[in-house]
Amino acid sequence: MANVLERALRVGEGRLLRRLQQYAEAVNHLEDDFRELSDDDLKNETVLLRERYAAGESLDDMLPEAFAAVREAAVRTLGMRHFDVQLMGGAALHLGNIAEMKTGEGKTLVATLAAYLNAITSNGVHVITVNDYLASYQSELMGRVFRALGMSTGCILSGQSPAERREQYLADITYGTNNEFGFDYLRDNMAWQAEDTVQRGHSYAIVDEVDSILIDEARTPLIISGPASGEANRWFTEFANIARTLIADVDYEVDEKKRTVGVLETGIEKVEDYLGIDNLYESANTPLISFLNNSIKAIALFKKDKDYVVLNGEVLIVDEHTGRILTGRRYNEGIHQAIEAKEGVPVKAENQTLATVTLQNYFRLYQKLSGMTGTAETEAAEFMSTYHLGVVPIPTNKPMLRTDQADLVYKNEQVKFEQVVEDIARRHAMGQPVLVGTTSVEKSELLSKLLAKKGVRHEVLNAKNHAREAAIVAQAGRLGAVTVATNMAGRGTDVMLGGNAEFLAVSQMNSMGLSPVDTPDEYEAQWNSVFEAVKREVQLEAAKVVQVGGLYVLGTERHESRRIDNQLRGRSGRQGDPGESRFYLSLQDDLMRLFNSGAAEALMGRSSMPDDLAIESKVVSRAIRSAQSQVEARNAEIRKNVLKYDDVLNRQREAIYSDRRHILEGDDPLVQVVT
């Protein structure tokens, strides 16, 4: 059935690719003409295109000239020329599709094409990224291309005041994360006066890493909450103490797969004795049951340095898909308070929901939507059914040379990590850069200790160390570099052999006291000489890295989503570079233990097999695929249900928000009521 659906979704794909190629050829024909233009003439192209649009010409008709202008501006400001496949990707975005482009194909540069063309309407274009760092970095770097064309860029970052945000939204092209855009929408609809609103409509959005934002993160709605009446309940701390005295499988049982707990008879008796009550289930004691369940869940299901971290006396949630801290997010229904009590930090009062929207319904507000990612085809059906977005695979600029080795599976986790360390040490001694993917902060720190014991110098990139993310990733492809990372290194980060010349040049310019925003003229004057010097150094080092085999990506565990695994592999082998990837697994890994315990137990039972011998069998590979399919199906069901419930709310939300906006803008409420 899946194959039939897949074939149906791909009908017309060849025809669309031919159309995209025709657009690229049309742009190529204009390249020499645009090269002859002066800087002022190039900037004036925007004025001319806007006049043509005002006269009734369509954006589709103006696409070749607009793309040719962007390509020339990128060459002059960044020293980068869009490849034909990037022009095809830009056209796919403009036509309202998801452009599936492999890692290292320059998606950031691709977005400039469709963003510029659609900004000609003067309605504003939103470019959505997965984190604040990428939003800031991309808006600064690509902002130079847009400024050369007479357009302005903005960037929405956490911590900005409403006045700052309003100014950023008034720019032609605005960068920011999905959370910032979504929460601004909710806050605008809670504003008491029109001057307090910041957004100016939802015309066109380009979503970078579209599968991460529209699929993975869509299981959790965006919620603005405020403190409920009263203070934090003393029972949270009381029950945290009680939960520590209870024993798993004796006093309570845990279902990790369904993420539920059940209190057993002996556990109930212990709680009743501790509290000095006769019957926990009497109506007067009913509220205490939820405190008990939450305190047990906090201990059994929510793990420190995996699901959350504790920083500066605060419990902060870690996003399982990106490995980043979800600032401002809190678990609901008392779970967050139970974790705070367990960790011994101040317990904050329970919140109440003031406004909420799912990411699905937020992105449906846009008149036109498009996206980019390296891994969208596995979710093509969901993209089509939920967002009416087609997936267009764009060819690579150069053939892929990466070698994906077979998984090595060990009986237990300890032996697996020992073998991982040996492999890293061997590669490091050769000078080959190694990027190690782990599934949690806890695992990244464990591996870091083992490497330190072995004497291997390395960097750690996780939620506790996210401030140095850009610097660590920029150096990860250098000779002999070893980088241990959580999923943070799997999204939107480009590991270049020899180092990231762009980032290193920007850092050098900053150290010279130059800024593209504060000192744009001096910045542009110095950029080419600094960038060329850095690029030469990087190229020399990259040649040495190629000789030792390119970047080696080592995964220490399979993620529950195949796409996340593919994202990690995709860090290596960009733009025709050589590379290699391999996953080291154990039968004690969470994925096997929870979702395919039968196969794991059968293999564990083979006592004749030594612990340090890797198991290579089709049974294991099938078991892993089966486990991932189970989790993906479960997550898809969760997303479907979240959307189903929100659709009911959405009709009411749209009606109320629309009336509210009319009243804020000074319309007569009586007219609204009568109509």
C-alpha cells in the first residue's frame, strides 16, 4: 500500500523537474547581462521589478530576472555563485513545494532566490530556521546579498522587546525560529491595543529543515501560559520524598513504551502509612493521587541530562529531536513541578493556558508555504495531506562519494562504548576528523570521559554547551578534530573539510571590529581580501583531510526516527567530498529494548557469542527497521490526534481573533455583531 501511495505522490515529478531546469537555463542566459550592471543598476533592479509587479505582471514571469539579480549580488558580496541545481531548488520553493536537497548543497543560499522574488510584493517574507543561532547567522550573512539589491532584512530573536520585533517584521525578509513566529502570533492576539502587535500578516514562508519543524516538532502545540492563582503546592516536595522510598516493580510498575506508571498495592500501603491516612482513594484524598503519579513519573520516566538539564537552579527541557534547550517551555499537568521537587530546585507555581496553537494550524495561515530539507521523502504523504506541499527531489551538484558502512551491534552498552573509543582513537591517530553522534547529554558526557581517559583531545557539543556551537561546528572538519555531539550537530550545521571558511572569515572580521550592520561599507571593502586569505588556508588543510578519507561520522545509537539518522550521516560527503559513516549499536539501546525486545532477547540469549564480537545479521537490521517504523507510526498518530483536537479549537480561534483584530483596528463592534 505504501509503495502505491509513494508512486501516486511522485506522478508528474519528471515534468516538474524539466520545468525547473528550463527556469535555470533562462537565468543562465541572463547572467552575462547582469554581470555588466553597476552596483547602483543592480540595486535598481528591485525598483524596476516592483513597478512591473504593480503593473500586473506575475512573479512567475519575473523569476529569471529576479534570480539572475540574486546570483550576481551573491557573487559580488559573498563570492558565491548559485549552481544550476540551486536555481532549480529556488524555483521549487517559489512554486510552493518542499525542495529535498542533500546536505552541503547550499540550502541557505537557495532560500535567497525565492525570498527575494516573493519580497517584491512588499508583503514580507518569513524564513524559518531551527534555532536562534542559525536565524542570526543567516540573516547577517544573506542580509548582505539583499542589501546589495536594496532590500532590508530582519531577525527575530528571543529577548527582543515588542518595538524591536515590530521593526524586524517590517523588513522585506525576516529570519527567525518557528517558536518565535508562532508565539508572536499568539501574543498579537492577546494584545490590548493595536500598537502592541508586531506581525503584519502571513504572506509567504520558507521553512528550513522543514521535516524537523512541520513533522517532528508538530507533536507539541505552542502554548502561552501564565501563573495560576496561588503558590506552588507543598505536596510536590512531600511526594518527591515519598517517591524516593518506593521501589520499582515492588511498589509501582513502569511502562516506558507508553510512558505510564501504575502504583501497586504495597506502594499504596507505604504511602498511606507515610501520610497517616486510612484510604488514599477516598474522595477527600483524590487530589493526592495525581501528586503521587507525577512524583513517580518524574523519577522513572524523566531522566536528567536526557529529557532535561538543570542549569542555574532551573529545570530546562531538552528537545529530543534537536538536542537543544527549549527556553520558556514547561511540562504541564504538574510534571514540571514534580521534576523540580525531585531535583531539589525551587518549585514554581502551576501555570494555566492563556493561548495555544499547533504548528500545523499556524503554518496553514500563510498564503504560500514552502520548505527545504535533506530528508523529506519518507514523510511525503503527511506533507501533502496536512500542508498540501509536494516534495521535489533536487539533483546533487556533484555525485555522492560517502561510504555508509554496515551497523556493528554488540551485546551490551559498555562493550559498545569501548569499541567506539578504540575506533575514534585509531582514526584520530591518522588525522581523520571524526563527528560522533549521541542521543543525549548524559551519553555525550560519558563518551567524553572515556575519550579523556584514552588521551584523545575532543570537543563536546550538547545542550549545556550550546553557546559555543558555531565555533565547534566550524572546526569539526579540521585535520584530527574529534567532536562529540548530541542531535545538535545533525540539523542546519555544515561541517566543511579543513574548516568553515565563511565562519572563520566572519570571526576574523568581527575581531577587526567590523560589522555588516554597523559598518557595512568598511565590511564590504575588507571582506574579499579576508575571505580569500582564509579560503586558501582552508583549501590546503582540506586537501590533507581528503587524503585521510574525509569526515568520519560515527553514530552511537539509532534514533527513533530514520530521518534523524540520515541527517547525522549527511554531515559527511558534502559537495562530492569523500567520507564514511557507521553506527555502533547495542542490544541494550532504548530503541531495541522498548520496541523490539523479542529480537533483542533472542540474540542476547546466545551465550556462545563473546561480548566484544560484533553481531552482523539481517535479523538485527530488520529488528531496528521494525522498531523505528513502530515509533514513527506512533508519532504520526500523536500528530494526527493533536491536529484533530486543535482543528475544533481553530474554527473558534480564527473567529475570535478576527473579531478582536477588527476591534483593535478601530472598526465598529456593532457592525461586526450585525454582520
